[in-house]
Amino acid sequence: MRIVLDTSAIIYIVEMKIDVLQLLGHEIYVPTAVLEELRALAAKNRKAGLALRLLPQLRPRIYERGGPADLAVLEAARELNAAVLAGDSEICREARRRGIPVARFHKKQIVIT
């Protein structure tokens, strides 16, 4: 399954100590807008900095999509026929409204709805 990560999901992986191995069975995509947002947060937030260093372990494919990160995630997911993995409930609601599958962590496991 293809999964597009948003900034909050990447930070959540660090906060909740999610085993990255379960993500390696999926094609992980990160829009460039999310990378830019994560880099900006890393300058002032320790967990964001850890998330930025963790990112290579997920072996993400960088998807060239600028603009607001939330919109970039939704557009990338639509274009890639992928699920959205976001910690932001507003992004999840908008993804569902657009018919985009939503992935979430449930008991530290990925569930796609």
C-alpha cells in the first residue's frame, strides 16, 4: 500500500516509539512541503529534530509537491492513489471527504480505513 505521511504522523512515530519496521512493508511518500515544515520545526522542537533524523529509516520516496503541507499531503495521496497517514484530524476528515483512504495508528499498528 502507498502511504503519504504528514508532519504530525512523522513526529508521532517518535513520540509513541512506533516500530518503523511495520511501515517498511508499504511504499512511503513524503511531500517536499512536509519536509520543509519538519525542518522548520526541528530548529525549535527536539521531537521534530528526532523525527527528521528518523525519516531515512522509513526509506520514503520524496514527492515533489510544495505549498501548504496539508494540501500537499492530500494532493499527493490523490495523485498516487495512496492513503494519508496524519495525526491531524482535519486532514483525515478532508481526505475522507475526497474519497482518499486514511491510515492511522491503533495500538501502535497501522490500520487503513
